[in-house]
Amino acid sequence: MKYKLLALILITITTVGMAQKKEKPAYRLFTAEGKSINYGKMLKELQEAEVVLFGEQHNDPIAHWLQLEVAKDLHQANRQNFAIGAEMFEADVQLVLNEYLAGQAPEKNFEQEARPWPNYATDYRPVVRFAREQKIPFVATNVPRRYAAMVSAGGLAALEDVSEEAKQYIAPLPITVDMELPGYKGMMRMFGSSTHGNTKSQNIVQAQALKDATMAHFILGQVQQGRQVLHLNGAYHSDNFEGIGWYLKQLRPQVKTRTITTVLQADLENLAEEHQNKADFILVVPESMTRTF
């Protein structure tokens, strides 16, 4: 009898162990401090924010799926005063974006003229179509790349002579850049060894700051109209509460912002120390997750 009982216990332990190994979650959510949090609790906090910066890895399918789900749920809670903004569209395509959202421009023409990213069809089209179906304002927040290229080559001073029309697509000048921010200092270190002279590295950082400042500017344009904004951007534009978030605070110190970042880990049980405090909420995706490109 004892042997039968022992065998039963071993079988039970083995079965439970196998069942546990079969659990393969596609993602986990954590707070900045590394505590596990469920989607519902995160959503409740996001609903109280004026701006939600959702930092993504551009080729991560889980992040793109969750962005759409967050968009649906925030819109459900705030139907009359909700907008979506995105780094993936530059400010000078706002007209054709508006025409598409209004049902005036055919989708084919919109996608030809709006200069969408190569992964638009798989990663961003669903959220743009959702905005169109629900008549949600969708804001092209990024600076046109030609101006970022100008700054990368000649620093922010290169923008002094652009036309008044061009300035409509750029954050108000002059733009202040805090070169002591850890993220920008990290960029300086990254590019310093591969470029000719310190000036070139500074210009690259200023081009990054131009993007961050311009996205913050257009986000606040919606906030000032009483809308909550869900903004989609690369994680490096909002990680560690810098980038876009820093400019939001400079322009409107009282703005209520919440951030999400996306990281990859082999183990989803615990948040790695290196990822703690990167954002208010950390979306952890398995390193083995398939990529969209």
C-alpha cells in the first residue's frame, strides 16, 4: 500500500511539473518596481492619465497587438475625448491622414502618399483602421525626416532659416536640449567613437531631441483640446521617463503621463533588474517571440 501511495505521489508531482512546463505565456506585465500586474489594473491607471506613451520594439507583434487593445479600451472609457498619435507618421502627412480617416481618400492612395513604414500593413494598419471606423482623431506627430536630416548634418542651428510654412511641422523654435540626460549621453557615447569629432555626435543627439520635442508638441496640442492621447513610439523615445516625456513636462509640468515600455527576456517569471524603472509599466515578451520583420 505504501508503495502504491508513493507511486501515486510521484505521478502527481510529475503531472503537475509537466503541466507547469506547458504554460507558455506570450507576455507578462510588471510595474516599474518589478511587481507583476494584470492588464485590468494597468488599464485602470492608464485611464487616469492625460497622455499614455506606449514604447514599442518596432518588430514586436505582441506590443502591436496590445497597443490596439489599449486603444480599444481607452476609447471605450472615454469615447468623446480620445485621440491616438504616432511616431510612425510625419506631421506633413496630416492632411492625407485626415482625408483617409474621414472616408474621403481611398486607402490605396493614403498608403501611397502618407509614407508609411515598411511594416505598416502588419503592425500599424489595424490601429489606423480602428481609428477610422470609430472616428477617432489620429495625429501624425513626428518631425518630417528632412528636417531631422538637416539637424543631423548641421545641428539645430540649421533650422533657423526654414520657412514659416516648414515651422508648422516642427516644435516651436528654439528647442532646448539637455545633453546631460542619461539617454542622450548614452547616444553620445554610442556615436562618439564612430563619427568624426564630437560635433557630429551632438548633431545626432539634437536630431533625436528634435523628434522628441516635436512629438511632445503635437501630443500637447490634443491635450489642450481636452483629449486623452495614446501615443505609439519606439521605446527609446520614452524609456526612463526621458525623450518625449521630458519635453511634455517642460512644456506642461502638470501633465499626467503614464508610460509603457517593451522588453525581451528569456524568463517571464521575474522582471530583470536592468529593466526596472524604465517605465510605469513594463511589457515583457519572450526572447523567442517571432518578429514581424
